[in-house]
Amino acid sequence: MKKLTPTWTRWLALACIGCLSACSSAPEKPKPAPLPSVSGALSVQKVWSNAVGPVNRPLMVSVHGQQVALASSQGQLALLDAQTGRDVWRLSLGTPIQAGVGGDGQRFAVVTQNNELVAVESGKVVWRQTLPALSYTPPLVAGARVFVLTGDRAVSAFDGATGQKLWTQQRPGDLLLLRQAGLLTSFGDSLLVGWGGRLASLNPLTGAVRWETLIGSTRGTNEVERLVDLVVGASRQGQTLCVRAFQSAVSCLDANRGNTLWTRPAQGHEGLDGDENFIFGTESDSKVVAWQRQGGQPAWTQDALRFRGLSAPLVLGRSLVLGDDQGLLHFLARQDGQPLQRLSTDGSAIVGKPVVAGQTLVVVTRTGGVFGFRPE
């Protein structure tokens, strides 16, 4: 296996990329425009709040029916009832968490900052496995297995009950690593993984590669501009899967065969969501863009929230929900992007994509606040 041996220059470049903020020599962040007025055409109520502890980097929230699993950077792992906001169980791992949470409703998994894969059931640790490299991507728990994508472009499968490693598949390539969650998801009987700028379909039983498709290519001459990776957050409708390549492109393809249907240039770093008509995403300047699912032509653009540090979007009813770095939730009309409603949380940044469990919208903030909202 080829080891990760980055130079100091690369580590410096990745440090800038990982936090998606400027290094000391970069220009100051632009000031956000005044908040737009909202129509009030959508009524949403806050119904509960909880806390999980500070979240220094986006950790995925795993939804299973009426329950949501979430984690703090300091090592708290909790399963909440989304109807009431109360704990089903809570566990302290005693070590910081680097990536997670992945789960199937019974078994949950995270990766610690010590490169340890930890599996949990019913609020108890059932096994641990040391990984050979860094991982920023939540484990995928599916088919009685736990799948992990590490920074050396390796995908590994572990037996969900025992933690025994079953196989590893790796794609050699550029060692530049995006310090945020990559793409690792299931589709039918396939495992889909982002390998740099490529989307690959693997046999989940053996790790054998079924197909690879190029989504995003490197550009520019410096280390940051040459980095390309597929980011977590894909939109699926039927056999069509739409994905984002970091600061490069948005693309839709046939997930059975790997055929590219369309690709459009895009400068965002957050994942996508969509419905039967549109694909939605946020650009790095917080401009919100809708593309037509058929053909990829731009449908509408909303720039009234620029420079507000928007999260990945969530399709919810007739609205599109996004969090920002001041703890605000924005509800835009799916059809044209017009502001419908705006709600506050605790004033700290909303981290990660909002999720919906049952009838409840759940968001997590950087200080560890967990909030449940319910549209009326």
C-alpha cells in the first residue's frame, strides 16, 4: 500500500483547505449583505432543544425513522427521539471524534482523532479497529457491514458484528487530501465512493471495481487549485445520482452504468440535494443555485444570502432549508428561491446539513445546541 507522505508545503495547503478559511495572507472575508425580508408564507415552530457538546467540524447526523444519531467533537455520541428531543441513549467515548456518525438504526460508527473506528450498539461500544490513515468521512453502515473511506484513497469493509476487516480497495493517485467528508454511499447492490475527482462503483462483498467515471479535474498550478475531491451529499432520483466535485463541478449520472448525463462548472464545497425537477446547491460565496435535473441548465439563482457561510441545502416540503454561520435557518421557495421564513437558534454557526426525521427538522450548532423545528 502506498503511504501518505505529504511535504510540509502540502500540509500547509491542506490546513487552509480543511477549514475552508483564509490563511493569514488571504484577504478579509467579505461582509454579508443585509438580510432579505421574508414573506412569512411558511409557518415553522421550534418544538424542542437539547445539547451534545461543541462541534468543531461538521459531523453528520444519521437519521433513522423518528430517531437521529449525532456526535460532538469531544467524544459525546447520542441517539435522540426526534419527536421529543429526549435522549434514547448517550455515550462518552472518552476521545475526540474525527468523522461520523454513520448508522443503520441499530449499529452506529464513528472515527476518532486517533484513527480508531468505533462501533456502537444500544449505547455501548461493541468493537474498535485501528485504521492505517486519517479519515474525515463518516463510516457507512449497511448490509451488516461498516465501510470506511480513508485519506489514502482506500476503502475498507468490516464485519458489523465483530469488526473483522473483510477487504480493502485502493486507488493510487494524487496524495492531496481534502480535510472534509468525502462521498461514500450505497446504491442498490453497489458501493459508490469518491476517489479524488472520480466516482467509482464497488462490489460491497469483495471491493472489486465495477466502473469509474471522471467528474472533476484538477486545475491551476498551486496545491490548493490542484485539489479535487467529491464531497459528501449526493442527490438521488430513481437511477440518477447528482454529485459535487470540490470547487469544480456539479454532475449527474446514471448510477447503474456510470454514464455521465451532464456536468456544469460550479465553485461550491458543500453537498447537494434535489427533487424530481431541480438540483440545489450553495456556492462558496453562499450564492444558492438551482439546476434543472434534466439537462443541468440553471433554473434560478438567489444571491441575497451571499457571504453568510451557508450549509448544504435540505429539500423540505415546498421549501429549501439552509443554515448559516450566525445560527440562522433560512427557508427558500424551491420553485424560485424567494425567502419564505427565517428562524434563529443559539447564535453560533449551524454545522452540517439540516436533516428531517419524521415531521421534525433537526439542526446542530457549533456550540453543541441541537434544535427541533416543525413546519405547520
